[in-house]
Amino acid sequence: MSKFEPTRRGVCKFCAKDAPIVDYKDIPTLQKFSSAQGKMFGRKKLGTCAKHQRLIKQAVKRARFLGLLRYIGR
């Protein structure tokens, strides 16, 4: 089981005990939260809580602004 598969329905992946911290420099992790077209997935699809979804959104926006992530897909 990978790090981002939920163990139980409705449990946030980042609220877990040994969860990674949301960071704009962690590009492989942030790419898992966006589609091939560059759109971010919603909370229901990701299984994150509202607090961590906001942190992910902010990290993706920062990474896009700095040129680490693309605004649109390939």
C-alpha cells in the first residue's frame, strides 16, 4: 500500500501519525494531487480534510508561481 492510499474511508492522509508535511518544494507529492490536465483534484477524490486541502492548494499555487509545477498539462 502506498503512502497516499487511505486506510479507512474518511481519514485524511495528512492527519495520520507519520504523515508527510505539505510543502511547495515536494514536487512528486504535489503532482499526485493534480490531473494530467493540471487541474487539482477535489477533497472527496483525495480523501483529505478541509485544513490539509487548503494547505495543498496553497502549496500547488506557490509551486506553479515559482515554475516548479505547470499551470496546464502536457
